Amino acid sequence: MRVFRPVAAMAFAACVTVSLANPAFAQPAPPPPSTPPPPLTGEARVKQLEDELADMRRVIEQIKQQERDHEEKLLLPILQQRQEIEKERARIAAQDEAAKVPPPMAAPPPPAAPFGTFNLGGLPIKIGGSVTLRYDYSTTSDITDLLLDDVSANGFRYRVRLGADFGDPNGIVTGGIRISAAETPNPTVAYAAVGDAFRPKQIGFDQWWLSVRPLADRDRLGLTFGKMPVPIWRGHIGTFRSEMIWDNDVSPEGLSLHVTIYKTPGEKPAFKLDNVAAYFQIEEIQDLRFQGLTGVTGVFVDQLKAQTKFVTGALAFYDYENLNSGLASPVYTPGMGASPIVATNAFLLRPGFNLTNNKTNYGPGAAGFVNNSFRMLNATAQVHIPIAARSAGDPDVFLLADYVHNFSVPRDGDGIRGTIGVRMGDYKTAFHPLNLWLTYGYVGADATLATFADSDLGAGTGYQGVLVGANYRFLKNLQGQVLFMHFDSYPNFENKVQRLFIDILADF
């Protein structure tokens, strides 16, 4: 060991000397120190600062975005959990509320179209009709004619009607048509005797009319033409209508214009003022030789009506012209010869009408009216008192007064009728619709034109007496009615008449 130590030291020293002498093993010399760039000045320095500021802003925005991402990762589960809690609370509250309130009933199906209603090519049509069987009993004293005892008559009579209404009831144009039996020759008598050996009965057009209402408020203006229901107001409570001037079975022909002058707002106005003006042609007799008096017989009527909640009043003026049209009387003039005209009564005084007006004899077999014109003033008023009694169908008690004066005749020109009645019942109470009324009338022979006046109480004009009436709906399409009349009749209030009608009416 001691021999090799000097040798090893010598070998190590030799190696170190060789490495230092060999350039391959020498360390690279450090580079000379570099010269720093000159400092920037002016615009270059400003540009450098702006770039550094933009870099700092990008770094700051990146840090903020990282913070937002971190917050969302932490808060999202909390927000979702809170929403689940709120939904659960709402569900529990809805269950509690449903337990308190009974579930709503299912909406009822839409109502079916009424029987007889259908649509034809876009035009709504409603078919309707009625059949009435009447038992008619009457007694008449007849003391002014043959001085006989009371004359009685009884038997069955009938009335048949079938009609249709065209168009939407709230549309601009509506119309109707109806055929009826038995209104010939007397338009006020719609009942014919049952019998005639079972042969077919006469039937004809009772109504045909068209109405135009051009305004958005259909009630403001309406023009009707044709053979129409009587447009003159005669009462509106229940089934009763005054028949002193117009029998219920009369449908006049001509033109009618309705105008609402004023009404308060609302579906049921507290006050309403309207006017109806109409012209109806009664008969036209051509102006030919040997025909007697000719021309057009017609009537102009204008009615002004004011309606409130409980009281309704109307004032009407009637002007009948050419009442003696059709009157013919042969004349013999000495030295001139005789007229070939056949003696005839005025058209409205021929058989088949209510012949109770006063007459003037213009020759044998030629009778005419006292005056060729009737100009009359008619005042009508109705008061009604509704009674809130649900069990009785909310009854409506009414009182109606009707007065007419004829300015064209020297006597028998006044008529008055008064009616008290009640409407009660409906299909939701213990009894169905029921109407009761009592009418008293005193009507002079020329108070109005008898041709179209009431054919039941008084059979025209020239009477005084009472009528008691009642009708009841057994079913919606089946009605029973009883009418009893006792009056002193034409001429001169001398004939004592009693009449009893018992009706069964089926309609749809």
C-alpha cells in the first residue's frame, strides 16, 4: 500500500497537466459584456406603455373570468337545490288547496239547436207551427130581430198554422212566412168549423214579410214590408194584447218603419222613446165604368211610445181613407135614363167582415159608412208591478188602459177598454207559466173600424161587457186556455151575448 500511493499521486498530477494543455478540454471564454440599448423616448415610449397596459388588462380580465367560473361551479348546486325546494313547497300548497276546494265540474256540452232550427246554405231557418182545437159555446138573445128566445150554438172549431223565420234574429235582414187555415172571408176569425163532410180545408198565406235593420244597434232603425204581424204596441206583459183596434189574428199588408229616438245605456234601458210609422193598403178597386166609387182604401198610422221600467205609454193617430170604395147605387134621372150599375155595399160592409159600424143607406142594396174617412186618436198605457217571489215564478201584475176617439163621426165615436191581469209561474217552479186577466170594454159603433177589431169580445164594435181569460202551459209545447165573455152587443147594446171558448193548443 505504501509503494503505490506515490505512483497514484504522480499519475493524477500528470492527467491534470495534460487536460490543461489540451485545448479540447479547455472552458469557453466568457463573452464580452454587451452594451445596453438606448432608452426609448417620445411616441415609441408611449406606445410601449400602452402595450404594457393592454397586457395588464388582459391578465386582469382572465383572472376575473377564472373567479366567475369558480363561483358558478360552487353556487350552481346551491341554486338548483333551492329551486327544487320551492317546487316542492308549491306542490304541497296546491295539494292543500285542492283538498279544501271541490274539483270543478266538467263544462256542460253546448246546447243543441232548438227543435225545428236548421241551416240552409248559410241561412238560419226556424220552422214553427201550431194546432188548436176549440170548443165554442154561445147564446144570443136576438130580441131586436125576430123576437125569439135565446139562440144557442156549440161545436168544435180548429186553427192550423205553419211558418218559418229566415235569417239570424240579430242580423241585418230577417224575414218570415206563415200559412194558416180559416181566415177567409173574415181575417179576424182564424177558427173554422170542424166538419164539412171531412173534405179538405181552405188554407192560405197569413204572413209574409221582410225586415231590414242596417245599423249596428239593430233596435235603432228598422224597415219592414209585406204582410206582417201588427207593429203597433198593444201591451207586452204575459200573453195579453189589447184587441180594441187590432184583433190578434190580423196581419196587415204594407210598410212599417221603426225608429228608436232615444234610450238610456244598458241591455234593458231605464227609459226608451221610439216611433212606428206605417201605411197599410186594405183594398184597391180599379177606376172602371159602372163600378161605383173606386180607388185605394188604406190606413196610415203613427205611434209614439215611451217606456220606463214600470210604466209604458203610447199615443197613436190613425187615418183610414176611402172607406166607401166599392159602393155603387143605381140612379134614375128623368129624361136621362137609369144607370146600369148594380147596387152594392161598400167593400168593407159586405158579408164576411165584422159588420158593426153605423151605416148610411145610399139606395136600395147600397150601404156605406157614415164618413168616407176615419181619423182616430188612440192612447194606450200599461203599468206593471213585478213581484220577487221565486216559488211563484216572479209574478208580474199589470193594468192596461186603451182609449180611442174618432174625430170623423158625430156620435158613437169613443171606445175604452181596461184590463187587469197577472203573469206567473215558469218551468223551474211548482207550476208552469200561467196567465190570468179580466177585461172590461165599452166601445161605440164607430169608435174604430169594426172590420179588424176584436172578433171575440163584442165581435167588432158597438158593445159593452167583460171577458175573463186564463191559459196554462201543461208542457212547453202544450197549452190549455179558457175564455168567457158576457156583453151587450150591436145594435144599440140590446143583444145579450154569452160566449165560452175552451182551447187546447199544441205548438213547436
